[in-house]
Amino acid sequence: MFYLRQENYDPKYPKFRVMKSQPEFWLQNYILYESLSTIIDSTLQYPKYKHIFLLDDQRFTFFSYNVEFTNEKKLTLNDIQSLVQEKLALAEKQTKEKFLFSHFDCILVNWIEKQFLIWEKWNISCRIILVFLNRESCGIFNDKFWDFQSQKNIEIYPESFQTINFLRNNMDMNDFLLLYIRDSHCKWVLVEDWFYKRIESLNLWVNALMQMYKDNGISKYWYKNYEEIENNPFAKNIVVQTLEFYSEMLCKRINEKKFWLQNIFVVSSIMKNWHFMEIFNKLYSRENNKYIVPFHYSEDLDLFGRNREPEDIDALIYANRVLWKEIQWIKK
């Protein structure tokens, strides 16, 4: 059994999307408007559960090292740990943050792609990723646990970590931009060669667009579906003008950051607004000859018997890929 809590970071209005495993409901979803500290407190009430935190990517620092070597004997856990320790010594010279975990990907053994290094030998190449959590976040956890890394039922990951792996493995995407547009916070994650390149925030969030609707006297059309707006030419004209203005600002900010050579995956409730997706895609494609994908779910993901919101994608991918054994138990 587990609780999976995904942070929708906002310094003023904290928000967590929660997935709870329950045999009768498979995966129960709900939202908590509480601080990280309060959320951590709630884990103490359920010591038998595994508690997984998908925290905002900006709380983390990432290092990547490519490794190539020849090994005549099969690799053991000690050999693999030695590889990690060697690169960890290099990374710790560049950061004061707290080492959290390591991850191996791009594994080739005798030029054949593999999932794991253990027991492999001969010509080996791979990438070692080291993930560090910032000191402020560590302090919040340690206030509750003294040493949170000694808690066997606590796991912490960057929210987009499994999403990036999913796009790499299922869509063969090397370089792209993940764009999170949330109610009061907007963030992009630039990925190059399947790895974190840059993570930044901007102020064009959903509430900003809703305010534009209000200023233009079309608030009620925020909740209208595509067909209702299409059937009202006057309202559609104002809606389109508002969305064009917002999309132009968004494209301008993206281009200012020199992200224009990237395809964009949008993770947001805003993608339910098909007028927005049409306009944003048209403007971005015209300027950059790239496309925008409303990233929600695919046939490769089990939705576990429920309709899922676009913002559930990171937690949903995590549940599908990392917690599969627990999910199988839930579904029995």
C-alpha cells in the first residue's frame, strides 16, 4: 500500500495531488491544499504505507556522466556501487546539496541495449545520473524524521523524472520541452539528450489567462465547451483574440529563452481548451516549425479504472512503471 503525493509548487498557495492505493478503489485521487511540512506530518499516521513524494523539479540538482569500460567478469553490486561512488566524488565538488539517489540509463552491453548492468560483462557503456535534493527541502523532511534517508518507507523523486524516461522509451524523443501550466505557477523543463538541461519558471499561468477572460467580459466562456463557443461567433471572436494574445506572449517568452527548436509537451488542465491548443500550436509551429502535444495519457498507460486529469500524468506514469507490483496487488 502506498501514498503518492505530487507537488504543484507555489510558494503562496501550496497544492498536492495525492494518489492513495486502496483495494476497493484501485487508485484513489484527491487534492490537498497544504504545505510540504504538513503533508510530511500526515505520513506519521500511516507507518505501514510507503510514502512517495514527487516534488517540484526545481528542488533538485542533476548530474550526468557517460561511462565506457571493458569488464571480463560479471558486474556485481559492489562494482556498480564503485562506479557511482567515483562519480559522486566528482559531483559533490560542484554542489552543496544532499545526494538522494543514482540512476543508470542508456545501457549498452556489447552494443546491445539492456535494462540493467548487474551480471553483465565485456564492452559496457552507460550513463550515470546523480540526483541531489536542495538543503532547504532536506531540512523540512529532517524536522520530522531527524534523518529522512533512514526512513525505509519514504521515497523522494523529481516529479518529471519518470515522465522523461517514458517519453524516451515510448516516443523515442531525445530533445523536448515539458511545459507545466498550472493555476498559479508555470514551469518549463528543457530536456536534451534525455537529460535535464534547464528548469525555469514564468508568470503566464492559468489564473493569468482566466483574468484576461474576466477583463474581456467573457468569464462564463471559460467553462463552455468547444461546440458552444463555435456556435456563438461574437463570443468566439473575443475568446480567440484573448487566447491569441496569451499564446503570443507565451511563444515570445519561449523564444526569448531560445527554446524554439524544441517540440513542446503541455501538462496542464488548460489543454482541455481546444481553442487554446489550436491557437498555441498554430503560432508556435508557424514560428518554429515544431509541434505542441497535449500530454495526458496514452494507450501505453493503465488508468486503473478511472478518468484521469492532465495533471495526473507524472504520478500515473510513476504508478505504471515503478509501482507495478503494488498495482497488481491492488487489482486482484
